[in-house]
Amino acid sequence: MKNERKLIEQTIDSEYVFDGVLLKVYRDRARLPSGDSSVREWIRHPGASAILPLFENGDVMLIKQFRYPMSQIFYEVPAGKIDSGEDPLQTGVRELREEVGLSAKNWRYLGLFYPSIGYTNEVIHLYLATGLDHHSSNTDDDEFVIPERVPFAEAVNMVHRGDITDGKTMITILRAWQVSQEISSSAGS
Amino acid sequence: MKNERKLIEQTIDSEYVFDGVLLKVYRDRARLPSGDSSVREWIRHPGASAILPLFENGDVMLIKQFRYPMSQIFYEVPAGKIDSGEDPLQTGVRELREEVGLSAKNWRYLGLFYPSIGYTNEVIHLYLATGLDHHSSNTDDDEFVIPERVPFAEAVNMVHRGDITDGKTMITILRAWQVSQEISSSAGS
């Protein structure tokens, strides 16, 4: 731990340089471990939740969605930004219902991760949702998605074959698969 | 595929709204599938390469690095941005040498992924590097890292225990582990 102190950077000052609808960009000056200063540009993000809905027959629900920065359609898990005042589980419950019209009796937390530690403080909370019920979905006005049910093991294969290339979706599927294997092996022993 | 057409968005116009040292931010107007228009803010990124160096004794080399947006130290795989004119493999070779002072005889491509499809076109190429040789490292002036060797299976456990929470590092380790299991099972059959 003493050794780690030589990694730490301290904020000298911070400037709010771009106030977008989605992107809130800061440019800070930081004191480096060497004593020099350097520019650190970063995006403030409210965090997000991502959910893998798992049906009783062993299918999971993915969505296909067009993503503007790559101009490409991706397979994704349902996910969305945390609204002001929400906790991450509430976000998961809301997004699952809005994006694919599902509610879930059981919510298992799979941990969190940081998608781009170099330039944003975004954190994504991961959930496995089971005990699913159908409702009507209600996507945002500027969001268009196509839901698709896939056997869980096939979703894992899609990650390793390179058919799923969205980071949060890869991590949610691989984490959920690991946890479901642990559950079934402890149930079998 | 015909169904997917109803997902696609078209650029109406694009404005370069923030020209940072690292972050290049655009604000576009996009025509939505519904016919309405919406704002799309996104970051142009040159792409990156991430490398898992695997030693003959079964250890992998991780690094500890302070990340300013979270003000937190992370375990990471060596990685870095693609310089102008480089191909992703050259970036991997350069970053492995600069960050941890290693060269590798064998480079196995593990595929690519997109860390934050909502707001950046960044793509990260993943490599498993074996046949390692030590040199002296030569990190950038504003980069400070502590290397740490960990048994490969323990690195996988660190992902599932939540001790590794950097997205690119989680994906590189889990992809590399899957590929190394495939190699050893085909060698054993």
C-alpha cells in the first residue's frame, strides 16, 4: 500500500468545458506523482444498470439496437442510465420494463464494472433477473429496439465467437453464466 | 435484416464542439427511424490495443494504475491508444514494451470489443502474448504503473470476486482464459 502512494494524482483545478445533453466534460489539471502537472480530461456520468433477463426455459432476452457512434447494430442486454435519486436496482427494474416489457420477481446482483476508466467515471451495475412476467414495453421516444430470445449457452458462445462486441453485454453475460454455474454446481453437490 | 432497417439513424449534420488533448467531442443531429430528429453527442477515438502477457510458468502480468476520473487504483492489463499510422498489433507490441518492459514471440488475436457504445466509437483490440522476454520499460512521462505477476487462474477469480473492475481487463482475461482452455483441451484430445 505504501508503494501505491507513488501512483496517486491530486487535482489542482477543474474546469467544466462542455455541458452537453448527455456528455458533461471536464478539463482538470492534476499534480502527478513526479511533482509535474498534467491535463486530465474526463466525462462525468451518473452511472448505469444492465440486466440479463433469464427465462425458466433457459433463454435470455437480448435486444438489437442501432448505435450512432459506430453506425452499427449491436446485440445488447437491457440497460440504462441511473436517473437522479434512483438506486441502481430501481434503475434496473425500470429499464427492464421500459425496454423489453418485463418485470422480475428475483434480482441477483452480479457486481459492478467501469467501462472506460481512462476518461469517464461511469460505473455499470449488473443484475441477473429471473421469475419474469410480460407487460407492454414503453421505450423512450428516441430509442428503437428489437428484442430477441437466445438460449443462455448460445449467448455465451456469441461472446466468444465475436458476434457480441458490446463491452457491458459481454461482461453481463459472462458474469451471469459464471454465477449460474456456481448455483447449479452447489445445488448438485 | 429487413426488420433491422427500422433501427437505423441517419446523420443530418455534425458539429465539432470540443477539441481536447484527449477528448474530441461531436454533437450531431440524427434522423431517427420515426422521422423525428434527435441530438447525438459522441467522442471520436483512435482505438486501442490491450494485451495479456502470459509467462511459461502460468503467471500473467497485470499493472496497477491510478485512474483520475474515479480517483482510484485499478488492476489493468497493459494497453494503450493506437498512434496515427499504426495497426493494432504494432500498438500492442509497443505498449507491452513501454508499460512493462516485455517483448513477445507469439501474438494471438482474441477479437475486439467496444467499451461504451452509447457515446464513443472507441474499439479495443485484444491480444494474448506468449514467449516473453524482459527489457527495460519506458512509460510515458505522465504515466506511473506498478507491475504485478498473478497466476492466470487467480486473475480469473479476481474478475469474478470483483477485485478487477476495469472493463477491458475483465474482458481480456475472460477471453484469453476461454482461448487457453480451448487450446489445452484440443491438445489433450
